[in-house]
Amino acid sequence: MLKGKFIGVKEGANVFVLERTFEVRQAKKVIVRATAQGVYFLQINGKRVGDAFLAPGWTSYQKTLQVQEYDVTELVQEGENTLSVTVGEGWCCGPLAWDSRRYYERQMSVCADVLADGKLLVCTDENWTARESYIRKSGIYDGETQDFTAERKPLTPVAVPFRKNTLIPQMCAPVRTVCRLPVKEVIRTPEGDLVYDFGQNIAGVAEIRTDADFSGTLTLRFAEILVKGNFYTENLRSAKATDSFTVQGEAVLSPEFTFHGFRYLKLEGAELPADKITALVRHTDLVRTGTLETDDARFNRLYQNVIWGQRGNFVDIPTDCPQRDERLGWTGDINAFCRTAAYNYDIRSFMKKWLRSLRDDQREDGTIPHVAPDILGWADTDAMWCDAVTMVPWTLYEMYGDLSFLSDNFAAMKKFIAARERAMEDGLVARGHEFGDWLALDKEVMEPESPFGRTDNYFLSNVLHSMSLSVVARAAKLLGKEKAEKKYSRKYESHLKKMRREYFTRSGRLAFDTITAQAVALHFNIVPEKQREKLAAALNENVLRHGCRVTTGFIGTPFLLYALADNGYFDTACKLLLNNEYPGWLYEVDMGATTIWERWNSLTPDGMPNPDGMNSYNHYAYGSVMEFVYRRIAGIEAASAGFEKVTVRPCPCKGLARVSASYDSVRGKICAGYEEKGDEIVYFAEVPENVEAQLILPGEEPVALSAGKHTFVRKRQEETQE
């Protein structure tokens, strides 16, 4: 794919520049293909090539390295041209996670080819020149130091060994600057710091503009919240999250090889007016597909928090958070959030890239890494986290109807099932690491600070195992693998019987009384059908007893509202969704959140942060609630994979007098919702051509829905929940 050598520098600089001149004669099209062990950007004749940042992105580098292609025809001139490549450490060569280890390579290098009309003009080798950059130091977590006044000494190019069979074309859209946010307020804190508030927690960087008379160093630090009016960075842990710029005269300054999670910027070195500072929002450039709007401003803010949480954590991979010394591709988080993410944005290529990393890092014994790409070295069969290898591809298949999500991952699914079976005793999972119902607030008083929920870990693992078995059986059927379908269907039925025997009494009582246990037993059909009504009533009573506050964690929360609504307690689900008391979604809104928090108690009612070091104000896992709003309240539901068949079923939620949603599916735009007008409710729907649609209004039988826009008016009826 690339003819050039991988070239680094002998001196081991943190950032370096490689440069080469080349001749262009009457070329119709000139392209550059490039990649790096590290991160890089190109310049032709001093002008930046393209608008991508953090290329080549983060993959499991020993197995997959992406190659980017740039059309530079408009940048080259007839005759001599100069190609410059600036290379930084990035994820591949820089320190990662809380232990600051370097997990991949220690030697940065770049490989590039320049072609004119398909003919190779020049490629990287030891004959290129090398020098230091104005970027003196850069890191994903610590930030970037730029000094435009420093001497840029020459360096010595050297070839770096690399196996080119790992090279593949770029799989998805790159990270770009997708929007710019102005300063909303300039603050002088009680401690005397100069702070700029952008009004929104984001992932990205700041752009600073200096005037002609400026001379000095500007230092920028970043934070998500203020505590008692003061700049707060304790939750960043070891991440320095600091940029500095030394410059003389007029300049436009922003980092290249880092990003931060922030709402607030603290500036040292000068007091600049607000119009000289801009926040640059940077993440993978995805196409927006979903919208939601209601009559409630607070709920609309919650929805925007979910959107911004996704934007801030889709920086090349689906991360947990964008601010602290972590920013990893946690499997449990994306498993919880995947369907919501797919309603909000077209995530097909983005997730194909991540799933490739997940497969690359699956162990030979079938266990699944907790993060992908895997830099932690942790792999097991944890419920929800490791089930991402089955559930995420299935969710994406359901949303897009693309069988490749199943075929690409089917072998990995089977290996995972085999790994989990080795952790069984008497046919039930009984061994292995478990995160459990992570960060649930239902732990006993004896362990008030424990991140582990009260629900039995191996019960949850067995519940999710049943789901994974079901997915593999259904995937086998769709892929035409008849023997595998029969095999995994039998395994599913056998496992379900053993679970029911182990966890339910003869009268149908579930062995565990937590909301999460009850919810997942209902949602995943673990409960014997004749006992479903009894367990649903117990769940409803349990939720009401907790004041409709959310106490569930990463496993229980995504399925809780479904377990209520789909079993006769839709009103309770709405009360839970709209409760503004701590802990809950609207509580966060009322506390000023502009993204979804990692923990329900990330900010306590007295305005103080949770003292635990693991405390992010931009985590999307609990934002998974929005798929329920799309599907059960607005009523946009796929009746078959890829929305080839659609069910439109808007259900008025008490507290939301108007809900309007749209989703640009792979088969066209679908809209649904309702609005209360006096003693009437107006329902609306829109379906595209060549889609088989069914409308179900409350209390009515299904009817076929033709393509186009439709409106239905019904009298309001006060219904009593049984």
C-alpha cells in the first residue's frame, strides 16, 4: 500500500519534522498517502494539508494501522514543491492511562508516498531532512507546548522497522474541528484566577489570537466545573491538561496533537478579551441522523447533554471520558449507549473501526478486553463489558440491516461464548472478574463508597450470557449457518432453564430484590412467563418505594425503563425519567450539567464534587436513556433490521405535552410524536417510500401506514395505571 520506509529520528525528540522537495510537471492529480507511528499532519509549501486531526487515529497498532490519502492537487505548484510532515507521540508512542505507560512503540516514525497521476514521485527514506518543530512537546493527556521563538535544530533521519501487512485504508471519517464556541462569560474567581466559560462541556482545544504587540508565553489550563466559584481540576487526576504558547506578534494559536475535556479555561500570561478566545470542538466527523424536541426546556437540555456527551466521547474511538488520564474505549460504556448513539448519528463506519480493534485484541482463549484498543491488559468475560462483542454488532445490525456487522464478528462471538462456558459450574457462570452493576447507588450502608452495585454479579453475568447466546443463535440463522443456529439455540434454552431453576422459587419469587435484578430479569425474559406479571408489579413497587429516583448502575439503567413500560407500568417509567430529585437525569440538569455525568453523585446536592478520583462530568453511559425516548415515547421503532419495516407507536408521557422525533434511517427519514392540545392529542407520523409501516395508537389496534406525512387527532383520556 505504501512504498516509503517508516522514518524516525535518531535523537528521540517528542515532536519532529521530516521534509523533502519534489518536482511536479503538468500533473492532473497529485495525492499523498501517509501514516505514522504516532500522530501527524502534512504541509505542502507551508500550507496545512486537509482538516483532519490526530491522524492516523487509534487502533491496535501491531495488527491494524490506517493509511490516509490526501488530494493535494490544489496545493502543489508547477516545478519544485516541499512536503513537510510533523510527527508527535499520540496514542501509539505516548504515555497512556493512569500509570503513564507506553503501550505500543517508543520510536515515532512516519511513512508517506507522493504520487502524480498514479506515478510515484517521492517516498519517505533516509534522504529526507529532519528538524525540531515549533511544537516542543505534546501529549494526549498533558497538552501541548508550542514555542515559535525557539531554535529548531537539525535532526538525523533513521529507518524504523515496521510490518506493512498491518496497513489498511482509513476506515471512517477523521477527527475534525466540527464547530466553534465563543466565550459566554469572563470570570474572575474568588482565588483570583482569570477564567473563560464557554457554556458547554466539550472535547476539543482552545484557539487564542494575539495582537502584533504581544510578546510572551500564554498558559492555558482546562476544567469541567467550578467548585465554590473556583477552578477545579482534581478529577483530571494525573492529566496536566495544559497548553502553552510562546510567541511574538500577531498569531492564531491552537494545539495539534492533543485534546481536552472542558467547559472552563484558565489563562495565565495575559488578560485577553473574550473575542480573542474560541473553543474548537473536535471529534470524529459524524453525520447527524436523529433529533428530539419537547415542550419542556429542561428535558430538551437533557437531550442536548446526551448529544454533547456523545460528541465529546466519539474522538476516533468510543471513549469513557475526554478529560482525565483515561479516555479509553471501555466496552461496557458503548454497549450501554450503542443504540442511542445510532439514533443520534450515523455510526456505521466509526463502529466498524472500533469493532476491528475489539477483535484484534480478543485473547486466543476467547476472553474480551475491557477496553479496545486494549492498553490495560485486562480481559475476561464480564457481564455487559465483554458481552459487547455480541450485543454491539447485533444492535448495529438491527439499526442498519448490515449483515457484515454479524459476519465480521461471528467467529469472535463464538470464541467468547466458549470462554465464558469455561467459567461455569453446573451450567451457570460462577467464576471470573465482574464489574457488576457498576456505580449503582443501591449498595448497603456498610460499603457506601463502593462502585459495585448490590445486585449479585454472577446473576447479571448469567442474564447477559443468555442474551449473548440468543444473539449468536439469531446471527447464525441470518448467516445461513444452520448447525450453529441449532447448537446455540439449544445452549440458550438449556441455560435459560438452569437460570430459572436457580434464581426463581416455585412461586415465582426472584432471589434478588434489587431494581436492577428485577429489571433485567424482565427485559431479557429470564422470568418464567406465568410469573412476569408478579415480578413487574414487584419492580414497580420497588421503584415507587425509592421515590422514582435512579439507583441503578451501568447494567440496570439501560433496561430499567423498558422493563417498566413494556410490562404495564409506562407511567412509572415516565415518573422515573422526569424526576428531578437526586439521583436522576433531570437532577443533573438542575445542577447545571451540560453533558451526562459518570456517577449519579458526581455533584452532590450541596454543589460539591464526589471526592472519589474517578469522577467525570462527561460520560455517556447513562445517556442510554434516550433510546427509550426515541422508541417508546416518540415511538420510532424498527420492526425489522435496518427499518425495512417500521412500527410508529407514540405514547404520551405525563409531564411532556409535546414530543417530536425524527430519524434518518438507512431507508429514509422517519418522524413521529404527539402534542396535547386542550382535550385532544394530535399524533403525527412520517414514513419514507418502500418501507412497510404500522401505526399503533394508545388503546387501538395496529393499522397499516402508507408513505408520507400523517396526522391523527384523538380525545385525551386519563388512564389509570393498573
